[in-house]
Amino acid sequence: MYAGQLQRGASYANLKRCAVVLITHFTELASPRFHSTFRVRDEQSLEPLTDHLELHLLELPKLRGALDQNDEPSLRGWCKFLLATSDADLETLAMQDPVLRQAKDALDRLSADDEARMRAEQREMALLSYELDLAVVRREGKAELIQQQLALKFGQLPMRIRERIASATETELERWSERLLSASSLHDVFVS
């Protein structure tokens, strides 16, 4: 994106500013601000490398806390637009801001396009599949870790214990991982 602006032999002076915007539906930073800006700086002197590269992080869960503040009203409007859960919410926002009206109209046009809607649904399904796969991998990793820790503490595990761990729920794995720290036997870990 940034380097792609140049053709071979072109001057670096021709580069234009590049800003990347990341929008998350989760909280990443401890700061209460919903909008954080990052630039490339030297760790020791804090001298900026360039003013051309910028990363903006918008953490949507923090938006509710920022609604009472007057800073960045247009950005808050866009975040509200992204968080809207109904057509009525979108229409209300569109009536308040001509730019958001254009965005809603574009969204309506895309929604009416069968091919665009199908691609959006496929992206949504792919995201859901990814999240499910990730949850399975996390659960399997937690089960494997518990098996390793139990084997280190109590020796080789009987097959029935390994099978029980492999088929356990997330809640059971959590409970067993806490119990194994103070347990003096396998029975202490798995007792109901």
C-alpha cells in the first residue's frame, strides 16, 4: 500500500501519507479511549521516523464510554454506524449526518445486489467457521496442557482419564486446571 505508490526509479519524496485503520469488536488496549493513534518512533529518543505512516485503532466496545465526551464527533458517528443493529438505528444516524446518509444508501444498494450480499454472507460464514475452529483448537490445547501437567505431577495417566479429558467441556477443563495445582491425587482433581 505504502511502497506500492512508487514506480522503479521514482523519488521517495513522491510518497504520500499512509494511514491504516483497524476496527475491533474487542478491547485490545488498557486505555479507556476508543480511538488510539500510533506512529513509528525510535524507542530511545522517541524521535519520529516519518509522519507518513500512521495506525489508528478503533475499539468499538469502548465507544459507549466515549459517547459522553465531545471529542471526535464524526468518528463516533461512524463507530455508531458500524455498531448499529437495526435498519431503524441506521436511519436515525443517516438523518443526523449527510455523510452517514451516503453510507446508508451505499449499504442499501449493496444489500440489494444479490452477488454482493452472497459474498458478504460467505465472509460472515467463513468468519463464524474460523471462530468455531479457533474455539475447538483452544479447547484441545487446554485439554492437552492439563494432560501434560497431570502426567508430570502424577505419572502416566490411565486411558479412562485421558478419554475423560479429551471429551470434557470447557467448564470442566477450567475446573480441573484449577484443582490440579493443589491436588495430591488424580481423584482430587476429578472428584465432583
